[in-house]
Amino acid sequence: MRKSANTAHKLAPIITFLLLLLLWEAGVRVYQIKPWILPGPLAVANALVKETPLLLTHTAATLLEALSGFFIAIVLALLLGIILNSSQLLHKAIYPLLIISQTIPLIVLAVLFTIWFGWGITPKIIIVVLVCFFPITINLMEGINSVDPDQINLFRSMGASNFTIFRMVKFPSALPAFFSGLRIAATYSIMAAVIGEWLGAQKGLGYFMTLKQKSFAIDEVLAAVIIICLLSFLLVKIVDLAEYFLLPWNRIEEIS
């Protein structure tokens, strides 16, 4: 019974997705919607196959930008976490700036970075870093602040330094929250790279979509959207896999 229930839960989203595709295809055919307005799933799939070589080239560029910015954001978030943990004054001074940084429209930053740094890969990576840095840092700090104070007091009573307490108590306890931030950032990274390419680039999925949109090849635009969704899903699953192997104690808690 339990095995059947688990199978049903796994198949439910797949079946729902297929039903939506069928409704989409049927609606396009019944109402005879023009392909340059809304192509059906079959037309999108055909465009995906037809443009595979070109899409792979642009996908590689977007993935390079997204992964570069994502990993830089992780390093910066870890460094800032250590710095803010070492000083309550710095925490109070910098934390509000992190919040304020997220109120600036991403489109504005993308335009400015293109003007300042040109049409190459640099402005796209900076945009990805800014987008990914916030959720990773905030989740890491929330995880650090939620550590059991009794554990900290125990280590302090044994003469442990602040860095030792961070390394052996705070950071391990904050890792589940840290990985939650990584999952959010992983989904944002591809989107941020595409937005940067959309406003100014020489290659990438955003650049590809801009060209195809201007020529009203909506089926090829949606084919690129499918790749963007798949890349985001793949990055999230990689983060899940890393958490599974790096946090065995968290895995045991979920099972129990």
C-alpha cells in the first residue's frame, strides 16, 4: 500500500504536466491560434529539435555565466557570514544594506552594468552574483542565529575561540538553512544570466530569445524557455544531491 502511494505521488506531477500539454495543444488547434501568437507544444518540440545545435551553443554561454556567478556568490556569502558573525557592530551596519540592495530593480542594474562593463561576460556574472548572493547570505545568517545558545556556551566554557565556535557549532548547524538558500539561488542564477543577455549580449539564451522574438518565431522562443527551465531544475537537483551527501545527519532526521 505504501509503495503504491509513493508511486502515485511521484506520477501525479508528471500526469498533471502531460494533461496541461494536451489542453494546450487542443486549445491551439480548436481555436486556430496563429503560430506567431501561441504555437502548440508539438511545434515547440519541433523547434527545439530543429534548433538544437544553435541552442546548445547559446546554452553553454548562459550556463557559464550562471555557474560562475553562482559560485562567486557562494564564496562571498561564506566570507560575509564569517565577518558578520565576528562582530555584532558589523552585522548591524551591513545587514540593512543587504536588504536595501534588493530594492534596486534588476533591469536597471543590467542596463548600467552593460554600459559600464561592455557587452561581454562580466556584466552578466555580476548580475548573477547580486541575485544569488542575497538568498544565500540571508539563509546562512538565519541558520547561524538559530543555533542553540547552550551549545555555544558549552564551547566557550571550554575556552574555544569565536572562529572555532563558528567552525564547529554555528556553521554545521546552519548548513540546512544554507542549502535552502543555495536552492533558491540556483533557480535565480539562470534567470539572472538570461536577463543580462536580454539587455545586451553577443551570445546566450537571452540573446537567442531576443533575436527570435523580433522575427516572431515564438516556437523557438518557447524552446529556449524550456531549456532555461530544465537548467534551473537540474541545478536545484544538483544542490539537493550535494546536501544529501554532505549532510547525512539531516538526511537521517528527515527519514525518522
